[in-house]
Amino acid sequence: MAIRNVREMGDPVLNKICKEVKEMTPRTRELIDDMFDTMYEEGGVGLAANQVGILKRIVVIDVTGEDPVLLINPEILETSGEQVGNEGCLSVPGKAGVVRRPNYVKVKACDRELNTFELEGTELLARAICHEVEHLEGHLCGKGGRRLKGCGGYRRRGRVTERSGGSYENRLYGNAGLCGGAP
């Protein structure tokens, strides 16, 4: 297992749509392990494969530091409610912005064996799922009013501001694989 370089805003790979994973290979297993290691090393709560330069539909998330989630080929099935909060992004270091997200998300994905499952998440987990799925679609926050496609039909204009410290959750948003934009 290894720590991979996180691609930062301006790298064209972040704006490309990731491809479906059709088979599990030793290299894909290694990528997944490296993604978890990279996410933890960087202090994030989520990471998409294109953030480490690989155009595969793979997301890793851990909102508690003790409950890792792997989503291969994730597809958001349902969203409801609303939350507004600060998000940061490993690909936009040191920045954060206010983003409107669903408070509940239901996602269908595959596990390491490519078995299909469904996962429901609320609050920070819902936020992380939406954010990381956006990465797989080639969406990254940006300066100067760049439009982002939102999870569950939300659209917002990108506005990145300096992040600040605070609660554990705010610290994670500031360092996480979660991008910022204005509600």
C-alpha cells in the first residue's frame, strides 16, 4: 500500500468522467487500498479515484475515522431533505465554501467483490457521497462562479473561500475530498 499524489485544481484529469469498473483486478485492489491510505494520510473523509489520477468509478469514504466505506460504480438512487455547510476538497487545498446538499442519500454500488449493495447515509455521510460522486462525473469546485452539477438536482455556483478551523466536522470539511461552492 502506498500514498498517492492528490491531483489539484487545474489538473485536467479532475474534469474527466470516470469509467465503470467491470472486473476486479490486483491493480484495482491495490488502487483501493492506496486510496484509503491516501485519504487517511491527507486527513480527508472521502476520495474519488480521479483525485489520484485514475479514471475509474471508485470512491472511498470514512466520516468517523473508524467506518470505511468503499463504493465502486456508485449510483445515487434517492435523496431528500437539505443541509447547508462548509466543504473543502483535497484537490483544492486550504479552501472551503458553503454548499447546499441533501441530508439523506441512498446509493447503489458494488463492493470489492463487485457484489451490488445499497447504502443509506445522512448528514456528513450523505454530503460525502454526493461530493465524491460529483468527482466521478468530472465536477470540481472552482474560482469565479464555475457551475457544478449537484447531487439530487441541486445546482450551485462555486465560491471558494479560505477555510477556518473549528469543530471536528469543520476541520474534516476543510481537509476532505469534499468541494466547496455557494448554495
